[in-house]
Amino acid sequence: MAAILLAAGAAWSASGYAGPSKTITEWDHQTDGNGPKVVREAADRFEKQNPLYKIEDSHVLNDAYKAKLNVAFGAGQPPCVFDTWGGGPLREYVKAGQVVDLTPYLQKDPAYRDRFLPTAWRAVTYDNKIYGIPTENVSAAVIFYNKDLFKQYNLNPPATWNDLLNVIKTLQAHGIAPFALANKNKWTGSMYYMYLVDRIGGPDVFRKAADRAPGGSFADPAFIEAGRYIQQLVKAGAFAQGFNGLDYDIGASRRLLYSGRAAMELMGGWEASTIQKENPGFYKKLDVFPFPAIPGGKGDPHDVIGTVGDSFTSISTQCADRDAAFSLIKTMTDDASMQARIADARIPPVKNARLTDPFLQRLQALVAQAPNVQLWYDQELPPKLGELHKDTTQALFGLSLSPEAAAQQMEAAAKADAGK
């Protein structure tokens, strides 16, 4: 595959283009681990193969990135190449005619399309057209834990909710916060809510509510019950103090893990890459287990919340050199780029990714055996509804909103959005 991609790049370079150097802008939210380095190395390879082009890459933290991208599209000055999480926000840009349909490119190069995991395309497919390429790692929210602390206090990874409550009780008795949570960012706490809805009601509860299908409602008992479980955790002291004011983007939750003041963290698989680079010694203490089963729940405890791709790279319709932009994306997802992601403790969204790290192999197996992979709510839902979901979830953690009120707010907003 690498030879094919290099040949494609050479063909582009030799196609006879002349004139001054052209610039392709590339924006993404890759700020953790070696993410920016992987992108820059791909850009360097592209520039070497295509000397008439220069790549200006920009890497911005999650929330700031969303705002920057929104402003740029609103002003009619988006980057040529950009990444998103797929789902609702990308769909809004597509509906506005601001994203290039990549289906013709993939039809011309079926071997390139087939290198990716089939399930990766779901988040970027609208009306049977594909608007993004799965670029980054396969990612699922899992519970990271400190193996040394669990061993010290004779704890086993909990398989059920009652098991988890017993782990929480034991850790608290020894002055250790069970969970590190930096919920100023809101999406961090959202992971608990998403898993609880899935474990309680199964994947169809959210799917029907989001699609406004018959019988679907964000006021479904499963959403209310999920809020009650969150508040049970808060009242049980499951989280380090001040969690709703701690900032994930500056590493607040990880610092609690590194210092031994907290034992667990529910986070996306990318956390492994960040920890490996940030604290290699602690990485050796790290392991994961899936979110526990809920007694009487309808959901399969093997389901995961996450994405097969983590970020997807698209081309804006404002881009003057779409063919060159697609060639750049191919370089960003070639064999060299995917191997660099594996070296950075990431699982690329391609078939037959060869992993040697036992930790990554376990993470890969959790996703591979999952009957359902639910995309993050704030990415699956339309932007305004996704923001409300994060706001109400943070309020649930703060005990300032009842589970019933949170569910009613979401359902009212969903009805209003559908009635536009």
C-alpha cells in the first residue's frame, strides 16, 4: 500500500503543474501525544513529492477548535483540509454545501477505500455519500486504572455496578479518590451518562430519540435513570473534589492519577497515547476494563461508546485544489502515518493493524467484540442539542438539576429542533 501511495504522489508531482508555490491549509484538533508530529511528517512527505505545494498545518485543542472552525465556515474562509468527529456537526456543514463529496475519489480508488475498517464510514456518510476519511485512532471510552493501587488493596476490575460501588468504598476508606474527573469541559462527564443510558436501555433508546423515531424520546425512563445513577456516584463520593471545575485540557485528571490521589479515569482510548508520552513510568502501571453492567439493564455490557476513526478528514468546497487536497489526505493516512500512530499508542482505523503492545491489543479487542459502537452524543447530535446534552449532564454531576428535569429539557429541545 505504501508503494501505491508513493506512486500516486509521484504521479501528481509529475503531472505538469507549473507556477508559484500553492498553499494548502490543514486544520485539526490533534494536540495530544505525537499527533501534531504525525501530521507534520505526512505534510513533509507530501511537499517532497509535490514541490509546488506548501502545507500550513494548525493544531488546536478540542473546544477552541470547534469554535475556530465554526467561525471560519461562517465567514466563508474555512481551511482547505480539516478534521471533525463526524456526526451532527459535520452534517451541518454538509447540509450548507460547505464540504466536498469524496465518494467519486473513493470510487476511483477502491483499494484505498478498502484499507479502512468498514464501520469507520458510518460517522461521515450522509444520503449514501461520504464526506470524510477516517484518519485517527479507533477510540472507545474505557475505565483506565492504576494496577498497583488495585493490587495494594486487593481489588479486581468491577464487572457489575455493585462491584464498582464496593471498589469505590474501599478506595475511599484509604483516602483515595476512586475516579479522576475533570468536568469543566463537560464532555468528560458525558461519557458516564452515555454508558449508563446504553447499559440501562440498550442502544436503540438513544437512536430512536435522536432520529425522532416513533416511540423515541429523551424523556425515556432510561435517560432519567442514567441521571439518577450519576447522582448516586456523586453522593457516594466517587470523584475527586472540585471535579466540575477541573480542566481536562491542562491534564488535571491525569495529574490525580500520576500522584496516586485517584485510582481510575473513564476516558477515550487516546488517553493511553497521552500518558505514554507524558509519563512513561505511569504507563507501565496502566490497564483498562469496560464500563460495568447495570443490574436488570437491557444493554449488552460489551457495547462501547466511541468511534472507529476518532477524527475524520474532509475537504471544504472553498478549496481551490481539491485533487491536491485529497492527495494530501491519502498521505496523512498512508502506511507510514498509520505506523507512526501505532508507535504513539494509537489504534489506526485500518484493517489488519499489527499491534505488539499488550495494552493496545486489549483495547482493540474490546472494540472488535462490541456489538454496538455508539458515537459520542455531542458529535452524533446537532450542535445545539449536543451542547445542551453536555450542559445538562454537567448540571447532573453538580446536583443542581434533577434527572427528570434534565431529560425534559433535552426532549423539549429535540422537539423544537425537529420542528424547524
